[in-house]
Amino acid sequence: MLEFDAILERLGRTTESAYGLTLAHGLLPSSDPAEVAERQALTTEAVSLFDRSAEPSFAGAADVRDDAARGARGGLLAPNELRRLATTISVGLEARRRLDEAGEAPLLQALAGRIDPSLASLAERIDRGVEDDGSALRDGASSQLRRLRTELRRGRERARTEIARLARSAEVLPWLQETFVTERAGRPVLAVKAAARTRVPGVVHDSSSSGQTLFVEPFAVVELSNALAETASAEREEVERVLRELSDLAGARADRIEALVLATGELDLALARGVLSRSWRGAPVEVSADVRLVGARHPLLDERTAVAIDLDLDALRALVVSGPNTGGKTVALKTLGLSALLHQAGLRPPAREVALPVFDNVLADVGDEQSIAMSLSTFSAHLRNIVAILSAATGRSLVLLDELAAGTDPVEGSALAQALLARLAQQARLTVVTTHYAEVKEWASACDDATNAATGFDPETQAPLYRIIVGRPGTSHA
């Protein structure tokens, strides 16, 4: 209802690592003041790093925990998996180094301290053995592999040279359908006319679809090809041996690799929170019993056109927001609720000043909840939500209700709205409602712990101003 999921999508796009993305999409606001304080402290350190251009990068860091665990179980890792593992280790170690050099970020440095520097030797060993793109092992992965691949290259060249010589020879050339040399089943062959099969002694590996051409491997190169096949087999065995060695090395360090992935993901998330908070010029939150937003903006609106609002509510228990349709009442409701969620998720709300409690719950009923499948009218659906809110609200809760008790007889609706609001004003820390009911506005004016707020409207242009004026009720304009 408050579009927090859209914030998580933006946060996810700001992360650089695979596990950081997972953490961003799964981030939930915390109701624990100590945890909220720690998250905000990490965000403050992250903002400071970016202000000093001292932030590390996590680009290329993959979630390689499953790969390492497979190695620990004796599984064989492919070159691309080993390359991904080495890159992730290198990214994590470089992040730790950058944070150690930057200083003045003790919480981020403590997270980075969980990255074991001894993993550098594994990354270096993989770097020596695996191509940068992870496509294959390097020739230098072992001395035996280098020797075998050198033999393969030389053997292939000898076979190509010999078959090319035969293709040009007077004994063979007249019987060829084409003069080019090709391959069938990995063996070098000549395209021989079917009628001249006996003129070119050798092994037939294939024929053309018309049957007019036979692909023949001359006996003169069969022995060379056989030797090549033996060398290729030995090369494959050596590749598997090296991959087994590297996989075992990774498996033996699976616990340290997992710790690195978790630490880099948490660091990435903290820095992403800092980047996002900085991008919308978020304000550090003063944790207070009072509620105060100064120059607050909804983070999903275009900053260039969004009208900032002020909500200085101090210790009020209830606020009734009224005014014209499309005048910004619901956006104001969402801005307050989303500011609380952002704060408790470790982000800075976009505002000039913010003071908020740490709420145990943000309970909202916003939007049209009509359900044909559940046989609920809009009014019934809202009422069901309100019953759930009444059951859940405590003295630490923020309650947000859009168009409270609307959609029924206005006399009964306004009476129900007053009763609900009076109850929630006692039960919850702060209840904010939007309404068009005059009786609810009158209730807020008469109640010591409640007040009205109006959304502005230009009577001459009929244009909403989107500003919030606390202390007086607004006028409805359909």
C-alpha cells in the first residue's frame, strides 16, 4: 500500500553484487531501536565514503556459496565457476583493503573484517590456471598441460600439412571433388569423388547427401590423427585433474568463502542504502518521541516537480487531513508512512529535517480493496482491514487510514469514523486519516490530542497546491 516494494526495487538496482541484490529485495523495516540505529550508522558511514570518493566497488561479486559447497562435497567445478569464485574473492579482498585505507568507517570495517585475507592464495591459484573469461584452463595451469597442448598444436599442424600436400599431389588431385581440406568427427578428410573411391586409399568417415562425394581420411594421416587423439585424451585427463585440484582447494575453504559472500553482500547493501539516501538528499533521522517532517518529499515522485510538505506534529495522537480531491492527501499519508519505513530499513527519508519514533508497526489502509473473489465491497474490505488494525495497534504503532469509513451512508460513516479515530487515538502512537466528513474535522478540532490539516487549493485556477497546512481543516472540492 505504501509502495515500499518500489523502493526495494530501486535499492536492488543500486547494489552491485548478487547477494547484495538478494538482501535488498528482502529488506524489511526493523522495530528494534538498536537495530535501526545500527543500520542508520552504517548508512551514515556509507554516505561519508561517497562524499570522500572512498567507496569500494562490488561489481562482479557473485553468490558462490553453492559452488564452494559443491567443491566441499567433492564436486567438480567448471572453469567458469572457478573464475566467478576467484573474481568474487578478489572483489571482497579489494573492498576490505579500500575500507581499511579509507578509515573513519568502523562499522563497515568491522563487516569487512569478516573477509579472510588468506583467500587471496586461492584466487591467485585460480587466476594462474583459468582464463580471464572462464572459458577454459590456461596452458600454464600445469607443466603437463602445457606440454600436452604444445604437442597437440604441433600434431595438428603436421596433420594439416600432410593432408594439404596430398591434396596437391598428382596422385590424388584428379580424384577430388573439391580441393579444400575439412573435418569429419574431428579427423582431417578430403572430398573424394565417389566413383574414384579406390584411387584414394583411406578411411571413409562420411558422404554427401547426394552420394557423389565421400569424405576420406587418407591412410597417410591416419597414424598422425591417432597420435593426436591419444594426446587429446591425455590433455582432457590433465584438465580434469587440474579442475579437481582447484575444486578441492575451493571446497576446503567453503566456510571462509561463505563468510566473504555474506560480508560483501551486507557491505554492498549498506553502501546502496547510502547511495540511494544521498541521491534523493535524505536527512538523518533524529529518533524522538515526537513526529516532525520538514520539507519531506515522496521518494518515488520526480524531485524537480514534487512539492515538499511539512508535518510538525510533536506529540499529537491523531491528525485529520482534509481538502480537495486530487489535492495530495493520500500522497501526504504515504509520505509519512514511507518515511517511517525508510528510517527503520536504514535509509534516510528525503527531507530537510526528520524526527520520528521507532514504530513497532506501520498499519495502513490505503486504496480500493474491493474483491469480487471474496465477495467484499470496497466498504467491507476497508472495514476488515480496520478490524485487523484495531487488533494489532499498540502504543508504538503508526496508523494510516485513507478515507476512513467512506463508501456508506455519510451520517453512519462519519459516526463510525469518529468512534474508530477516538479509539485509535488512545491505542496507537499516532493515527493519521484523510476524510471529507465535516463531523470528523469537528472532532479533531475539539480533541486535545488531535488536530486538523488542510491540503491547499487555488480557488481561482482550481489547481491543487499540494501543500499541507497543519492546524486548520480543508475544504472538499469534487
